[in-house]
Amino acid sequence: MKELKPSAQLAAVIGDKPIPRTEVVKKLWAYIKKNNLQDAKNRRAINADDKLKPVFGGKAQVSMFDMTKLISKHLS
């Protein structure tokens, strides 16, 4: 699998080492669950904290599906 380097904003959440996209998503979900950021009523929605807002383009809440699109912009 191709390793991708996270942007500074994404690195604040998952670390700055280049890793495969699958690992990026895994680490992001671990962070979301650890910090209880999944919406209580709509489990498909992720509530952004101060570290995730820059990754999510400033949005306070995104869907799981939008999240994968948004993190693509932070990988190179």
C-alpha cells in the first residue's frame, strides 16, 4: 500500500509519519471514539473538536462519508 504524508492539520490528530490511507482512517476513527465525537443521535455524524475542525474545512459536523472526502485533501 502506498504511504501518504498527512498535512500539519491532520498530523495533529494522527501523527506525522507517512502511512497507508487505511491506517489514516483507522487512526482517525480511534481518535473519534476515544474523544466521544460521534453524534449520540445520528451515529453517522462526526462532531469536530478543535483539532478536527481544520481537517473538516472548518465544519462543526460532517458525515462519515464526507469525512473520507475531506481527509483526502490532507494527504499527499
